[in-house]
Amino acid sequence: MINIKNKKIDTETLDPAQDKMDSSLDLWAGCFFIIVAAVGWYSHLTNEHLATAFIMGEDPGPGFLAKIALWIITAGGIGYLLKGSGSLRGIRIQSIWQSMLQHKISVLYVASIIFLIVLVPVIGFITSAFLFSSFWLFWLSLEAGLERKQSAFFAFYTSITICIFLYVVFFYLLNININ
Amino acid sequence: MPSIEFFSTLVDLVTPFALLVAALGVALGIVLGALPGVSSTMALAILLPVSFTMDQSIAIVFLLAVFVASVYGGSVSAILINIPGTPAAIVTQFDGYPMSRSGRSGEALAYSLFSSTVGGLLGLAILVMAAPVLVSVAMEFKSPEFAMIAAFGLVLLAFSSNGSTIKGIIVGAIGLIAGMVGFDMMTDVERFTFGGSALQGGIDVVPLTVGLFGLAEVLKNVSNSSNQNLSIPKITRILPPLKKLLSTWKSMVRGSFVGAFVGAMPAAGSAVAVAIAYANEVKLSKQPEKFGTGCEEGIVAPESANSAGVGGSLIPMMTLGIPGDTITAVLMGALLIHGLRPGPMLFTNNPEFVTGVYAALFIALIFTLVIGLLSLRCITAVMRIPTRVMMVLIALLCIVGAFSIRNSIVDVYVMVFFGCLGYVMNLLKIPVAPLAFGLILGPMLEENLRRTLMISQGSWEVFIDRPISLALLIAIILFIAAPFIKPLIKSIGSRKLYVKKYP
């Protein structure tokens, strides 16, 4: 009974698959925090104004809390890197690449949003929004199993409806001019 | 006489335009809340820009209407298709979906709607009664207390975020940095602008929240955006027998109190409140085996708790300036844009606005009941909107929303940046909410901390000398130490057990 109980405790804390997944997540989280900290420290340490700022009385200055926050991020990042370093063994670049490929639609989606923003000053928001929504609705309709012609019709009419809605609500009623 | 002020504000607020805005907010809130994948926070974040051109009082009517209605809307998909529209509706599906499967979907929605209204009204009553008491205490607070409250709120919110507490604290620190971008308010020194002019104006809370809670969710759902094959039941009978509805009043009241009190605790959140309310009902029931099979109390208790949590969560936000959860963080961002800083001073400087909030919440609750009842039959049509259409529309709304705050394209890029950041953080199971809390509470923490040190001439003892500040400091230390202490106690316990069994 005790043995079973002890075994249960062991499996809860030392499930190898779960443990590996957790430590791999810790490793990536550590990398993420370190990158954020590096960008923060770069901006903080290269900021000449912080050194020359006029500080009144015992005010700890504009860099005080920033430094504390950056140290927390740095220490946390190093901690998670060390915690997750065990998962580095046996890791293959190919498997990392494959897992990254799972997010290609999301990456493409972000790229198309940035492209839309860049296009706005050239062709206007409504036209850019129409291009964006018709492309994505066509693509996602195909993915959902609709036929090519059906997807094209669906994307076209839905995009027109979306653009009319955006124009009426934001441009006409709320007077927000994004162009 | 707060009741007289409340009714006079209510009468002032009841104009045709305000009612139209409330109806629009409720309709949009129900629709967005009912759509799986669109949380109340996301609904509020993407509809925030609509309120920018409105007067303060009308804007708060609109935002609270969206808030209250999306909370109810979350239960619609939980009941009809067994997918909670919002995380807090998870418990509602335990009994709502079985009731719907037995051909009583209309009744299940009506139980949810009535209990939401009762819960919301009781939550509002608790807010009206509790807020002045808390404010009278908070009026005694000075800079050290405010600094500690901001730090405590930050730690508490990081502690309760999904995922690890330590990660939550680190993300809170990133939020603090995000809040420092731009000019320092005391010395006018630029911070974290990378020498350019684009970030000199700082990071506004709206692009950050729209990116984190709007675009990041869209990116998560875009690769899985087909809901074509959902079978949505037809709604036949709507109103449940009055006797049966009234027989659930005890569950409604109990659920409402649980919801209001748990909701009032910063960071506890409505998901915790509904779970406690449901567990409490099962415990008190004479027939606990009925739960999970479509019993009325199983819908009524969590729904009233969920709705009462709205009033509860407004208590710390309105009185102390601490957002209780992500939804109130977005709402607080909206108030800041309208030039209102929540906190005890709001009650002194803008008492008419405070009563306006109470009146707006009342209008929102009544409109949710009326529009909810009228739309019960056609809500199934909304559920048939393909997710891919919503994902494209929401992405476009995020862009327009981020732009509309300051008519700046930089804010759109900031929104996209935080959307990507939120997506990556979700993948790495890093909580995103503390980032928003850090941005909101950071300036309050920094300003009061530096002011305290200036007044005390650099002495940190002031935080220990003042009892409330000391109590908060101890609480902060305990919360930070908790994740380290817990495994330590566990390992000591297991070592003792091992030594006892194998001496």
C-alpha cells in the first residue's frame, strides 16, 4: 500500500514525458525572458538622458524602478533557462523547425496584417481591408472544405459586407479616418 | 442619500440616445459573448474604440452594456453547443447542455438569463453599499499605501494568473517596463524609446489590450476556424413555469453573494466564483445526484454568481484603482482614456460619475434581460456565423480600434507587436494578463514610490512605520515566497514520511 502510494507520488512528479515537455517550455520561456531583458538593458544602458537627468531631492530617479524590473526579468530568464536546460539533450533542429511550421498560418496572418497597414496610405483602408478579408476568407473557406467557386463567392460577398459595416460604423458614424 | 442620487442620475441618463447605445451595447455583447473563442475581455477590447467619440456618461453605459451582456452571452454557447463562450461559462454547461439536449434549450437559456439579472442586481446593490465604506478607508491612504497597494495588486494578479506565479511576476515586470515607455512624468526624461520619436508618447493601454486579448486570440484560432458542423438545437418553449423559476430563488441569492464577494477580491475572477457557487449548491442540495443531468439549480447558481461578479469586480477598481481581472483592466483603460482615474479620489472629484456607473450598470442589466428574452429564438442564427468570418472581422476591428485612440499608425504597429507577443506567450504557457496589469499599475506604483522616498528623504522605513503599508508589505512578501515555500513544505513532508516508514 505504502509502496503504491510512494509510486503514485513518484509518477505525479516524475512523469518523463510531462517533465520533458515542461522543461522544454521552461527553456523557451527562459529564452523569451532573456531576449526581453536584453532589449530592455540595451535601451536602458544606452540612454544618455538617464545619467544627465535633473533629479530633485531624494528621488531615486527615472531609472530606479526600470532597473529593478529589468533585474527581475533577467534573473527569472536565467532561472528558467537553467531549469529547462535539461531538455536540450536529444533535441533536434529538425523537430524545432517542424513544430515552428505548425504556426505558418498565424505567421502568414500577421504578415498580411502588416502588409495591409503598409498598403493603407497607398490604396486606402477600405480597399486594403477588402483585399485582406477576401484573401483570407477564400483561403479559410477552402480549408473548411468548400469548393473553389463557392469559396470565391463567399469571400467576395462577405468581404463586401464587412467593408460596408466598417465604413458605416467607423468612417461615417464615428468619423475615424484611417487613410 | 445615495438612493436619491442614484435615481436622479438614472432619470438623467434615460435619454433616447443613451437607451439606443445601451441596446446596441447589449446586442453586440450577447452576440460576441455567444461566439466561442470571443471572451468578454476580447469583446470589450474590440468595442472600446466605439466609445471614444461618446460622452463619458454615454461611454460607460455602452461599455457596461457590452460587459454585462457578454457575460450572459458566454452561457448561450455553453448551453446550446456545449462550448463555453467565455471561461466563466464552463460550469454552466454542466447542467445547461444536458437540459438543452433534453429539448429544453429555451428554458435553459431563460433560467440563465433570469439568474444573470438577479445576480447582476444583487452585485450592483453590494457595490453601492460596499464602495463608500472602502472609499472612506482609502481616503486615509497616502503615497506609501498607494505604492504598496499597486505593488500588492500586481503581485496578487500575477499570483492568480493562469500558469506559474513566478512567470506571472516576471511578466508583470515586463508590463512595468511597458508602462515606462515614453517621457518620465517627474524628470521628462525619455525611457525605452530607442532614440526614436515613435514611442515618445508611450504605450497606450488600448493597443496593448486589443493586441493581447484580441489579435493574439485571433492568431490562435485562425488555423482552426471552421464550425460548420455544429448541431444547434431548435428553441421551442422559452419561459419556464413561473413556480419552478421562483423555486430557485435561494440558489440565485446564494450564487449572487458568492459571485459578488469572490469577484470583489482582486484577481479571484468570475471563473473561481462560478466554481465555488456550483460546488456550494451541490453540497447544500438534498439531491446532489441531480447535478450534471440538467437541473435548474446547476444553471441558476453559477450564472447568478457570474453576473454578480461584475458588480463585485468593480469594487476594487472603483475604490482602490486596482483592476480585479482582465475585463476590469480593459474597462479601467477606457476610463483613463476618458480622463477618469479610478480610485478614492474619483468619489470626491466626480461623485456624479460614480452614481452614473451604478445607473449605467442598472440599465445594462435590465436591457440584457429584455433584449436577451427577445433574441432567444434568433440567437441560434448568430451561432451559425462561421468562425473564420469573425476572425477576419475581429482582426480588422483590432486595427481600426488601435488606430482610433490617437489617430496614430504607430499604435496599430504596437497592437500587432503585442498581438504577436501574446500569441508567443500563450504558446509558451506564460500568462499574458500581468502585462496589462503592469502597464496599468506601473505608473501608480512608480509615482507613489518615488514621491514617498522624496518626502521621507530617502528613508524606506516609512513603509514599515505605517501599519497598512506594513500589512501590505508582509502580504506581498508572503505571496512572492509562496511558490518557493510550497515545494519546500512538500519535500519536507515527503522526507518525514520516508524516514517514518524506512527508519
